[in-house]
Amino acid sequence: MSGPAGRTDAVLVCGGRWHDFDYARLRLLTELAAYEQVRTRVYEDYDCADALAGADLLITYTCNIVPTAVERKALSEFLARGGRWLALHGTNSAIEPIGPNRFATPRTLGELPRLLGSQFLGHPPIAPYLVEPTEPGHPFLAGIDAFEVADELYISELHPPLRVLAHTRFVGEAPGFEEGHTSIDEPRPVLYLKEHEAGTVCYFTLGHCRGRYDLQDLGVDDLGQVDLGSWTVPAYRAILRRCVRWAVTGQMTGGTGDFDRSTPS
């Protein structure tokens, strides 16, 4: 944990498939740069056990990165001793292409879904949907009413108990995925907290981003457009800023200064 001089050690894991990880990495490092006490080590996957052993906080923005048994043990130990883990977007995903535009979500993550509180099953086509505060009085949501995003809406297998702070609703199909189809109208967590021994996971499912060339391994050479999803939404950026602050300081706070009206490019 924090050294005698007050330094805070962070690990950022940002990598995987089908997303613009360069963009997400830049945005997350920019948020962390606001804290002069933070020293960040950056990785593309979970081969970071040595760094994690001395880290105060972990931030993950991944898609289809499956940790080994040894790496899962390091993640569990990080939480057990009181680590703060901000898990973003596809961190809970294990995705296997099984045919043209067909994907399975196999249970290959071991104990990771239990630590995170969920495992990704599928999502409907990207379209606008409403995110509603479940605990509107929580500091992460101070000054934020229901807001609309155009993002991947995650249908996940849940591993409670979870403290859900914000949710959406969805009934329908997840085309292309073997799972994630639902006829049950119930809240779908978007932002939640999950305790694990002395540590805490904060999971925020929003944050999809994709550049023109991020689907080449699926045979799409050029999408012809950039998709920044929720990153263009001020409410998303304010919540993310508060989540990063909690990861760095351990304090859950929020204020009007967390909002900015500029759209990150």
C-alpha cells in the first residue's frame, strides 16, 4: 500500500480486442495524471503480479482478456488485503468467435466473475438507452439525473451481493451472441460496488469506444467512422472521474467541479 512518502501506486490494465484501447488508455491516464502522488504502471493484460503485489489501486479496461490461474490468485490477494479495483466496460468478458458474426461467452474466467460480481453474456446492437440512478444520493451520482448513452448494453450473469448504484432496463435479443437474450424486464446493473474481504470492486459497464480499424481481425478492414460512445456524455465523464478519485484516495465524493462540457477527441 502507500509508501511512507505518501506515494500511491496504481496499475492500469488496458488491452484486448475490438475496442480502441489507445483512446481509453489515454483518457484514463489523463484522469490519473491529476493526482501528483500517483505512480502508474501500465499493462495490456494481467501479467502484472509483481506490480499488483504493491499496488493501492487497479484500473482495468479490457475485452476478452482471460487471466491465468496464477494471475487470478494475484487479483484475489490484491482485493483481500484491501485493494481498490475500478473495473470498466469489458473487464468481465470472455468471448469466443464460433462462426461468422457468432460469439460464445464461455465460463473460462475461473473465480474472476465472483470477484467482479458479473460475467458478460451478450449485448444488443448499440443504440441509445437510459441509465437511471438506483441510489441517487450516492456521491458518485451527486447532481446526476437519468441520462442517455449510446453504448453497449451489457446483459451479464450476476454474482451477488452487489450494491447497484445505477441501472438500465432491457428486454430482447442479443444478436450474434449465444447468450444474453432475455424476456425478463428487470434492472441491469450499469454501476455497482462489490465487496471482497477487505477490498472493493467498483464496476462501471459504460465506456465503449472503437476506431475505424479495430475490427480487422473480424474481416472488417475499415468501419469508416469512429465511435466514442459514452465518452462524449458529460454525466459519464463526471461519474468516471469520481470513480477514479475513489480508486486513488479511497474517498467517495462528488461535486459540480467534476463536470466538463468539452467533448474529448
